[in-house]
Amino acid sequence: MYDQHGDTPLLQVDDLVVEYPGRRRGTPFKAVDHVSFHIGRGQTLGLVGESGSGKSTIARAIQGLVPATSGSINVNGIPITTERLADRRSLAKVVQTVFQDPYGSLNPVKSVGSIIEEGLLVQQGTLSAAARTELVGDELDRVGLPRTAASKRPGELSGGQRQRVAIARAVITRPALVICDEAVSAMDLSVQAQVLNLLADLQHDLGVSYLFITHDLAVVRHITTQVAVLEHGRIVDLLDGDTHQEQWDPYTKKLFDAVPIPDPDIQLAKRATYAKSQSSTPPLTAS
Ligand SMILES: Nc1ncnc2c1ncn2[C@@H]1O[C@H](COP(=O)(O)OP(=O)(O)O)[C@@H](O)[C@H]1O
Ligand SMILES: [Mg+2]
């Protein structure tokens, strides 16, 4: 149902408010506070803010995983609903997410091939096993991994390779929008640059749009000039290619000067990635 095309932006978020219930019947906590933005087809919007500013909550609302308290989210002009599973399945064809920590999002006991295939099974259950294997191989190619990676487990890969697997799984069904939620934040700078280049190539080849979420303003500026800056659930600055640094909101300046901002979740993920990298040497080439 989210497949229709038209003149409307791919993603339109209007005056979105998301509240979480307060503890012990206290007042609700407003994690997202009257936020509006849109993303056109094949475009990228960066969403930047400190840890706790509401970035992931916006991502969850776009996927229909948390309800909007007020305001609206439209994908292809169709409102997002949290209610019906069938609608969420239909939304998954259009919106996919790549998370910060592939350890958390890739099942460690499954092979890379079956992980990438997951999206296909839900949506194209009629494909033969051979056809699925072929498609998975094509996606591995596309993200710069050898086809032989299909038989590996996530634990046999490096952090960068695992994120390539997560990206392959996200794009195999050609979603119109991919949400990258801190997708490169736990990586070393050189690996980060390679994955950012891969995302740019995919956008060029597939016309995919990105909502690129990060706490690191320097990273987002590598991938787009369109940036929304979030502070305590509010957009305090909207940058585009013409915005000069002198015009930045003081909070944006603070974010930029403070890079890298310590984020406890990201530090934990980095430590986990490091620990794993000490215990196994990835045999594949791409990082
Ligand atoms: N399920 C939840 N229940 C209550 N509060 C939450 C929940 N998830 C997030 N929050 C709070 O909402 C705020 C925004 O969280 P989040 O969207 O995860 O921020 P970010 O992704 O920018 O770090 C934080 O203060 C966080 O503690
Ligand atoms: Mg987050």
C-alpha cells in the first residue's frame, strides 16, 4: 500500500510529537517535540543531535514502531500507522533500517546468506532457492563482499564487513528509504569512510533516499549538505549547501566543536567490536 508514486515527497514528517509514558503515572516524557522535515526521492537528510535528543525515536516513529502522540508521518503520501501488522509489512518494502551495531541486529547463529535472504522470504516467498542464492550473491557483490561470504557467520567478519551485510539485507528488496541510525558511528575512521562511500554508490545506482542519523556532525557532512539539528526533541537548525558556518545555531556550533561527542552506547559498541576483532581474524578482503 505504500508503493504508489506521485509528486509528494517520499517522506513527509509534519509537526511530529512523540511522548513516552512517564514512570509510575508521572507526566509523559516528550522525546520528539513538534518536528517537521521531508526527504525527496534519491535525497539524503542528515539528522544530528546529542545522545538522548530523540533521533532514534523519530526513526522508530517512521517505521510505525512507536505511535505519534500528534502530528503526522507520510511515506509516499500514505500515513504511517502503528496498528496493523499487514501495513507494517507493506511499509517494510519501502522503509528499511541499518543500525549502529550489527552485532545486535544480525543473528549470530545464521549464515550471512540466510540473513540477507530474510527480506526476500517475507516479500517474495515464491522465489526458488536457486534464484534466492543468486540474488544474495548479487547483493554481496554490490556491497563489496565476495559471494563466498554467504556461508560465513557474522562473528567471522569484521565490523565493517558486518555492516556491509546489514546494508545488503536492507537494500535487497530495493526500499525507497533507508534509515541509517548511527550506522557508521562505532567504526574506525578509515572503515567509516569506506562504508560512507558504499552508501553514496548505492544511492547513485539505486536512487535510494537516506535518513542519516548520527551524533557526529562531521560524519554527516561527508554524505549530505542537508542537515536537521536536533536538541531535546526539537529541530533547532536546518542546514543546506548554502548555510555558512557563521549562520549556524549556537547548539550546532557546539556540536561541531565537540566532535567526537562521547555517546555511552557507541563506546560500548566500539569496545565490543574491538574485543571481537581480537578473537578472530576476518579472512575476507573488504573491511
Ligand atoms: N521506550 C522508552 N521509554 C521511555 N523513554 C524513552 C524510551 N526510549 C527512549 N526514551 C527517552 O527518550 C529520549 C530520546 O531517546 P532516543 O530517541 O533514543 O535518543 P537518541 O537516539 O537521540 O540518542 C531519551 O531521553 C530517552 O531516555
Ligand atoms: Mg539513538
